[in-house]
Amino acid sequence: MKLVVPVVILKDELLDRTRRAINLRGLPGDYAFYGVMAAFAGIMIMVSTNTPPRIWAAIALWGYLLGVVFSAQIPRFMPTLATRDAARRMVLGCVLAITIVLPLAVLIAQRTLGVSGRAEIEVGIIEASATRLIDTGTPYRDVHGLPGGPVVEDYMPYLPGMVIFGLPRLLAGVRLWTDARVWFGLTAFIVLGVAVVVAGLGHGRWRALPVRLLQIATATPFVAIPLVTGGDDLPVLALMLLALAFAGTQRPAAAGAAAGIAAAMKFTAWPLAIVIGVSLLTRDGARIARQYAVAVGGVVIAVVLPVFVVAPGLLIEHTLLFPAGLTEVRSPAASPLPGRLLANFGSIGHGIALVLVSGAVIAIVIHLLLRPPRTIADAATRTAVGLTLATALTPATRFGYLVYPLVLGCWVWLVHDTEGRAELRKLQTVEPVPASTREPVLVATGTATSSEIAELANTGV
């Protein structure tokens, strides 16, 4: 008697084709990648009116150009494919040193010496919010009645958890190491390292990663500019990845704690926190989902509720009304994406943009309810799509927000095969189907590549 084993089939064929397409052409692709990035930096130097990104571009341009030059020398000195791959990674490391480490050090040093305009305004806002929290019990300033009216710097559009990155400067004064960007980057690096360990992505798997993927995930302006000039999104993103790693390894309480910390910093973490909960409910049942929800809710309430009690109106005004463009001062986020372009047509265009965002949210929620994600990789993919739509349609938006779907997509790439094989091993241990049941069964609840399906067929399953 043959056993009928449920096999998990998602979008592996499409994902595998995408992987092959992205990694095609090796070194010629490197020339094109670094060349396009250099062109982007050159254009930013000419057209950007924002000082920190222009300084980044002036330095990063040379890093990308050196990437083209160094990549062109690899065939001459590296005769084998294995050594060429290692050399490509070394070139990427050099590019990152010049496009991220060097401009970040320059901007922080100049700011410490008192030069203005060497950080995005959110850095100073977060640092000032820590002082305000200690003095008044809330990080949010009452902007009504200010002499001359409020300005953008008076608004703190983040949730109270973000204040922690302003504490070093409050406690130790103006130092190189108390710049909030140092702590954004350090926190993101440490949390990401923990996420990698939790997800079981060992050294061998990292070495097997396509160089093109590493380039896209680390060397694009969408990642470099936020890290160098602002960077408040990076620790939130790292915590989101940690939540995905915990959820993917059956640790719901830890996943909830990580998601809760991220959600207590920025609303951008909330979609993923919700989708992970739906995925756990679908995959593991109500008990596991309840553990996750209690952890998320407990952390968010513990961080946000004390501030909300002190001044509920201020929290709502700063974190909801200001980003939505419903306050006296509009958010300076103004990249030429559809939502922002619509908002430029006045109140009618602004209203249309909000309707489009609301429609996208409703459509995603309906799809989530009708076809809930059955894997953590699928949850991350759904969130990436949703955040891409939100970034494109929100009236106050920046290209930098695309770092969220970009990094989530790279994480899916990393963990997809690992999660799929684990699910397949679980499914191979199911009980035999009674002899009276002759109909084949196909259950789409996970992932399996075509080669793995063929292998099961050959073994008589």
C-alpha cells in the first residue's frame, strides 16, 4: 500500500527563477550594478536640496566607481570561479566601507564639532524627545501656542519606544558615540546577528548567498542613505526580522516580545506584527497565537500606555495626525511617489491619496482573512507587499521607506528553503492514509521545490 503524503507547494518555481535571474552574468552584472549606483549618486549630488544625502552622495560616488574598477580587475587576477566569487565579496566590503562607514563617520564628526545640517532632522528630534520625556513625562511637545507657530522639528512622529536612542546624549552630553545614529546602527547589527543565529543561518549558508543579493541588501542607496543620514528605521527592521526568526522556530512568546518592541517604536512594525499573529493562528493554532499576542500586547502597553495616560492628545497628534498631513505643519517626507504627487494637488488630491491607502489596506486585510499565510516566509512576503503599497500611496512618503520591503524580501530569500525543508520533513512523518481512501491528497500549506516533489514520488510516496 502506498502512503499519501500532503505536499506543501507555494511559489518555489517563481522564487527559484527570480534567484537565477538576479544572479545572472556575474561580473558583468557587477559592473552594471555599481555603475547604476554611481549614476544615482551623481544625480543626487546635482538635484538634492537636502544636505546630509548630498554629502553621502559626494562620498559614495567614489565608492561605487571603485566598485566598477575593482570588479573589472577580477578576471585578470582570479582565474577560477571560486576565487572570483570571494573577490566579488571583498569588493563589496570595500564599497560598503566607502559608501556607509566613511560618510557616517564624517557626518557624525562634523555634527559633534557643531556643524549644522549633518543629520536628518529625526536624529535631533529623537535626542530632544529623551530630555522632554524626563522633564515632562511625555516625549511629545505641546505645539499649540508656540511663539511663531510650530515647525517640523516640534513634532515627534514616533512611538515612545524610540526615545531610548536619545538617552546616550542626554546622559553623557555631546560626544561622537552619543549620536543617535551610532546606537541605531549598533542595535540593528546586534539584533540582526541574533536573528541570524535564531533562524539557523550558519556560516555555510551565508557563503552560499548570491553576491548580487548581498549587493542589493547592503549597497543600494535605499539602505545606505537611511543608515548614514538618519537610520531610525534600521533597529525597527532588525527587530522585525528577529520576530520572524523566533516565529519560524516555534518560539511565539519571544517572537511577540521582539515584535512588541518594534511596534512600540514605530507604526511601520505593526503590519508585520499582525500578519505574524495570523500566520501562527493558521499554522499552529489558537494557543500558540495567544502566547504571541499576549507578548506583543504586553510590551506595547508597557511602553506606550504610561505616555498615553500623561498626554493622550499629544501622542495622537504627533504619531497619527502629523504623518497623515492633518496638522498645521505638514511632514517634510516628500519623495515623488504617487501618494505625494496626488497630495500636491491640494486637499482633493490629499483626500484621494488617503482613500487609496485605505483601499489598499482593506484589500490586504480581506486577502489576509480569505487566504491567511501558512508560513512565516509567506507572512513576510505579504507584509513586504503591503508596505510597498503604503510607501507608494501615503501622502507623506520617502524612497527610504522602501528599505522595509527590500530587507523583508531578502530575509524571505534567506529562510525560504530552510523553512520549506523543515515543513517537508514534518509532513513525511504523517500517519498512513486508510486503504479505503484512494483519492490523492494535495494540501497547500507550506513549501516544496519541484526536485523535492520528484524525490518523494520516486520513493513511492
